[in-house]
Amino acid sequence: MSETPWLERLRGGFKKTSDRLGDNLTGLFTKSTLDKETLDEIEDALVASDLGPSTAAKVRQRLASERFERGLTEAGVREVVADELAKILAPVAKPLEIDAFPRPQVILVVGVNGSGKTTTIAKLASLFLEQDYGVLLAAGDTFRAAAIGQLKIWADRIGVPIISGPEGGDPSAIVFDGVKKATAEGIDVLIVDTAGRLQNKRELMDELAKIRRVLGRLNPQAPHNVVLVLDATTGQNALNQIEVFKEVAGVSGLVMTKLDGTARGGVLVAAAEQYGLPIHAIGVGEGVGDLRPFNPADVARAIAGATGETQS
């Protein structure tokens, strides 16, 4: 897949967010000097765009310290915003590397129902297939027959094997069978779907702990990754989910989906700044190729709506 179409989709995906930022900044550049009142208004506009108070404060500080020879413009502010966002995103931009030895690398995927978890598993599997890794899926969300069925459909569509059991079955038994099969057949990656119900945190925590115990008996290093799928359209609630799933599941990294359906793309930045967890990939569409490892500079410029060339 060439880079240009993805960059176009990225800009299109963040258009609602950059338009919202533009709407919030409109009318703030009528004065010839950058006074405290204008700085306050710009800071408020950034917070209103879901970029978070800490990020807004950094941009304000940067604007206050710079000399704008041609006067302050919206384009100039967007460039500063993009630059500051890239600094925040760069440390957390970490693709999922398949480096476990012995194989398989076990990736537990967690997230609330409706976050796009099952679809994201399929997209991750497709990403690994592109890199010539062997992939096996495990339908560990036995609580919902629909989740098992949906994962089977995706497995068939992208051409990967799947381990599943009956609705209401023991997820740890499915994971056990998955590791055994992947080990015997030399499969590189085992991606495990898990229950997404948070109504009873203790129940979910116990279930995940049991899966971990079973994995530990087969491979002390497993699970190698616990990936939380977040729906960007939920805004602030996505940040709350990080807090809960860190406690419940020991999350090691994030994937953010549905960025094309929201004006709240800034939540990606807030998540990076508040939690510092690796962000492995982002999704800006429904297609199987619409999940990609993210380039922090490109994403920063897309969020900010900066039109200049990416600085490398």
C-alpha cells in the first residue's frame, strides 16, 4: 500500500478535529499584537478542541515566547500546534514488534464492547500478514456468541485460522488450545479476543488473571502484549477506560479506532500525554487496510490542520 493514499485518509480522518480547531480559533487574529487576552483565548480554543489543558498550556507558552515577524496568523498557530503535538506523540509512537522467542507472541486484546475490538483484531492480523508473519486468532470473548461469530467471519475473510469454543465456554481453555496449536505449527502470532464487559470489574479481572495463569504455564513470558482498543468518538470516556483497563488488565499499549468519525481526535494526544503508553496503531476507516502504525509528525499535522510540509 503506497504512503500517499494513507496520508490522504489520515488528513481526511482528522478533518473534523482540525475543522473544529479552526472554528475555535476563528476571529482570534484581528489584533496586531499577541496580548495576554488573545493568548488566553487561543489556549481556551485548544482545550475546547480536546487537546487537553497541558498541551494547550505548552502551545500558549511557545506562542508567547516566539516573535512573529509577519504578525500572528491562524496558519502560524496551526504550525506551532503541530510542532508541539509531534513532540508529545513521538515518544509513544511504537509499532507492535513481533520479536518473541520462543514463538508464538501472544497478544491479548481488551476493550469495551462496541469499541471496534473484534474488527481491530482482524486489522492487526492483516497488518502482520503483510509482514509475512503467521497469525492465529483465538475467540476468547465467549460471553457473546455474536463476538465469536464476527471473529470467525473476519478470520475467513482475511484467510487466517481461528480457535473458538461454545458460547459461555472457558476462555482460558481456548487460549490454552491456541498456544498449543501455534507452537505445534510454528505460527508467529496468537491474537486473543477477550470479554469487554466492565459492569463487573472483579469478574473480568478474575477471568483475565486465569488466562494469564494458563499462559504462564505454557510460556512464562506470555502474554507479551496487552493491547487496549479505544473508540475515539467517546472522547474523555476513552481516557477513563485507560485508567480502568490498566487496573483490570495491565495494559501495555493502545490502538485508537474511529478517528474518522469524530471531532475529538485530540483525545489521542491527551492519552499520550496523560498515560505515556505506547500507541501501536490508529484506525481511520472500516476497511481492513485502514489501521496503520502511526507517524507522529503526520498525525500531529493532520490534527492541527497544518498545511506546510512535514519537518523531518
